Amino acid sequence: MSGTQMTSNNSTISEPIAQNEFTVSKPINRDLMPENEIRLPGESLRRLVYALLTVITAISGVYMMYDILSANSITMLEAVILILFAISFCWISTAFWSAVFGFVLLMMRRDPLTLRSMDSIYNDALPITTRTAVVMPIYNEDTHRVIAGFEATLNSLVATGEIEHFDFFMLSDTTKLDIAQRERDQWQQFTDRIGDLSKQTFYRRREKNLHRKVGNIAEFLQRWGKNYEHMIVLDADSVMSGKCLLRMVRTMQANPRSGLIQTVPIPVRQTTFFGRFVQFAAVLYSPMLATGIAFWQTGAANYWGHNAIIRVKAFIDHCGLPTLPGKAPFGGDILSHDFVEAAMLRRAGWDVFLLADLEGSYEEVPCNIIDYATRDRRWVQGNIQHLGMLGAAGLHPISRLHFLLGATAYISSLIWLLMLVLSTADAVVRALHSNEYFTNSTPTMEHFINLPEWPIAKTGLIIALIVMTTILLLFPKVMGIISTMAHRREQFGGTKAIIRGTIVETAFAVLIAPIMMAFHAYFVISVFLGFKVNWDAQDREGRLLTWGESFARTLRTTIVALAWGYMTFTYAPIFFWWLMPILTGLVLAAPIVRYSSSLELGEKCLKHQIFVSPDETNEDPVLTDLKRLLAVEHPPLPAPAGIPALPPDNWSEMPEQDMEEYPPKDYTWQ
């Protein structure tokens, strides 16, 4: 991390910060906490139970697979398959038990952190005594959408009557000059609309966007961080209600040990079939999964980079990220910085919480499979880089687990693909040698007295493993549906709408799973081969992909799938039928990608109450306001707007963290 020295209102140059002795903050002793602080009863026991259930489930599945393969002696090929299966099965076991804990807590209406009744951790009457900066980093975005979301969030907070405790910052890293000028023009129009509130809103553009979003946030903190106790980080597509913002601040005030509190952003405003599919699945299952994760993470949760509140002093002291030594994929700038920042706060003793039940936190998602995969490509590289940081000094075990699971989430696609390919090879080899039952190939007298090595098929065990795997994969969906039916039925349009939506969602999820597997597997391989990734702005508005785009990104996959299917059908026809669900998605990839991006199909789903979401049955006023603001076309200014004024600098250094030694020798604890 580099320091910055201001050269003008909106431009900076970099200078290294001298690594002198730093005085850094330390969280308050837990014994001195106020009465309404978040208590975590049975913290160690929760993690132990979760770990035991996950490990027992994983060992059971892996042993069953070993027993099946060892019946006829394990070949080298099958040994590799077993190792890959073990990794994959461990991964799905962790997700399954998180879902189970989340389901139980939701059905009991219990908060996953305190285990008390839901909403009991919030004190809406607590006076706000701190100042908070709401910051939105942007990079070559759709200016109209960004300003509208920023304004809708501001308006919602104004309606609460608590706006005096907040300032709003739009932190631009835009590199395209035409977009930068548009930002200044629309910012001037925005400040004209809000009148006196403009004294609490600021726009700053860096001309040199060093270190991407990490550098953008760091430069803000170095210049103005001392003015605020907290900052709430928004993404360019984030929208948050005033009630949500206030609850985040009050929860932070009531928990002086908390360094970061993450909310669960819910996707909204989706118009294409694919966008509505992702939105529906997220709002249906995310609360349950987040509740389960929060239960065992407790005070060592993760950070997702936005829609979260951060204690400024703690972040400045402990989250100055270094440039990692070596080359990609493990060296260079830390790309998925949010996981690392949460880990840095936790190793310094600060609590990091996930508030799974806090409503009013929204985001938008890519509207088609291609854009969705493009976003994942960036995350793949960042998450794989975390594998190189597993041995960083002083990390909490849960933080290391976050690094491992984050990388495995994408590597599992490559593992799945390799398992399928190797299983195909094994099936073909066995089919070609299915009549060779004798060890000796030369007809001798011993040949006729040797017992034949008949292939042993443990059919019952195979069926049991298939059933077990199916339960681990699909039962979380069933639990999500049950919990929704029990407590949120009307928000989803009623029972029939939920059933229709989940049937279509499950079928489409199965159909596109092989396509996403192929994308992610390719991304993982390209990362390890050292291919670079561009971190460009995302296209979040609905659009129908052309046939050219669809075929360009899927044609090679389809050709490989056709050849794969032909070979399997020719030499191992029984195994071919097992592969049919995989091959179908891959062969039909282009039409699936194109038609799932259809706005017309999305409209038909809405008309027939498929993929109904709570924001459509009972729209949050902040989303209504966003819709209003987006519908307004603002005329161009008679002359280009100039650079907006900024508050005076209040400089503070942000020391670079040491990944090899903790705590560093030159740190003095405050």
C-alpha cells in the first residue's frame, strides 16, 4: 500500500509511507462491554459441532466411494478419481451443514449470533453519537444509474431524520475522460437538486487509480478517515434503506469490539430470465445459508467488499494491504481484498459479524450468463490468490478456512470436470476389457484351473452413495422452500408462486450447471497458466445477447461435448446415459445462453408469477425512489461542470501490513 499526497482537489500522486513505529488501536476488553453487546454463547462448541458433522459426513461419503472402487482393486485412474471425489464431497458437506443450521434457526426464529429471538440485537432507540461516511467507489460506470442509487440511498436516510450524522462520498476511479466529465455534470445536477444537503455530499476523482479499489478506499481514509468513526461501503450498484444504515451504525456503537459488520445484499431490479432466476434463488436461499454461516463463524465472519460498515480507525491501523512478492497467480496486488481485510481485522482482535437478518440491503447482478461468468473470472483469480496466503502470520483459523473455501468454490468446478473425464475414461477402458476375466492371457493348464476375476458391483452401496449425494445437494433447496413457506409465503406471492418458481429454478439450475462448470474450469486453468484478467465495469442493465456472442463463448465447449458424447455412447453406452444431464447443457449451451438473456421471457415469468421476489410484492420505498430517479432524463448542462470542492485534508498514515510476522516489531498497541 502506498501513501498519497494531495496535489489538487481531485488528483494525487503516490509516495511511499516511511515504515516508522506505529501506534495502532486494539479492541476493548470483552469483560468491559455494554449490556446490549452481541454475546456469542457456546462459540467454541458451535464450531466443534459443525466441524464434527462436516467431517463425519465427508468421511462417510469418501469411504463409501473407496469401498465401491476397491471391490475390484483400485487402479491408478480410480485412485485419482477418489482423491478428487474426496475434495468435492468435503466441499458440499460444509455447505450442507451450514444450510441445516440456518434452517433450524430460521424455523425457531432465533438470531444466529446471540441465539435469542430475531431482532433482539437491534436497539432502534439508541442515540447516534458517532459520525459515519457513506462511500461509493465507482469505475467507468453508467453514471445515471450510479447517481440514482446514490441519491435514493441519501433520500431514504434523510427521511429518518438522522442525516446530520452522515456524509456521503462518491469516490471515482474512472479512467475514461468522457465518463469522468459526465460524472461531474450529473454530480452538479444532483447537488442542485438536494440543496443544502450538498454540504454533506462530496465527489472525488483520482486521476491515477493505483491499486484499484483498495487504493481508492485507502486514499479516502488517508485524507479524511480521521473525521469519522465508521464508514459504510457501497458498490456502484448498491442501494440501502435509511433504516438499514441506522441499524448498522447503532449496532456498531453498541459493540465496541466490532471492526466490521457485513449485511446480506439481496439482488433486485432484474428483468431478464437469467437475472430473475439469480434474484429469486438468492432471496429464497441466501437468508437461510447466511444464517447458518453466521452461526458457526460467530465473530470471525467474512467481508464481501460492499454493503458493510467498518470501524475506520481499526481499518486504517490493520488493513493496509501489501503487494505480494512473486508473480501471478499468488503475487502482485491483492485482488479479492475484502476476504483479506476481514482476516486482518480478526487477527488484530476485532470482531467481524455477519447480520443475516438485516433487511434493506440491496445490489444488482449481471443479467446474463456471459456477464455473470465474466464477473466470476475476476473472483476466480482473486480467490485462488488466497491459497498463497493460507500461511500468513497470526490469522484466525476461521479466516484461513474462508480463504480455503473461497478458492475451493471455483476449483471444485475443475475437480468436477476432471472427475467426469476420468470416470468416462475408466468406463471406456472397462467396457473394452469387459470380457477379460482371467489374469493370465496365455491359454495354459493353469489358465483352466485359475478362478476368474469376475467384476464385483456393489449395487446397494452405489445407490446409497447416489442418494446421499443427492440429499447433500438438493435438501438445502427443500429446507429453503419450507422456511420460506413458514415465514415469508406472502412475500413470494403465495404457495403456488413459490412452487412454480422453485420447480423452474431447480430445472434451470441443473441445466446450466455444466455450462458454469466449463466456464469456471477454464478460468481456474487460465489463472494457473498466468493469463491476466481485466477488472472492467460491469454491465448491469438487462440485454438480449446476440447469437454471435452466445456461440463465440460456447462453441468450443459444445464441440467437445459432442465428441465426448459420441465416444461414450460408442464404447460405454450405459455410462452415456449417466452423462446425459451434463452433455445436454453443454451441447445446448448457445441457445441456453441466448434465450436466458431474454427480457421478453423475463416479463412472461413475471406475468405468470414465476420467480416472484419480495421487492415486487411489497417494494421497499428506497427501491421505489430509485425507479423514479432512473425514469427522469436530465438535460445536458449549458457548459461542462468543473471539479467539485472537497473538505480539507486531515491526513493519517495507513501502515502496510506484514504477512510474515505478527504483530510486527515496530507496532505499539494503543
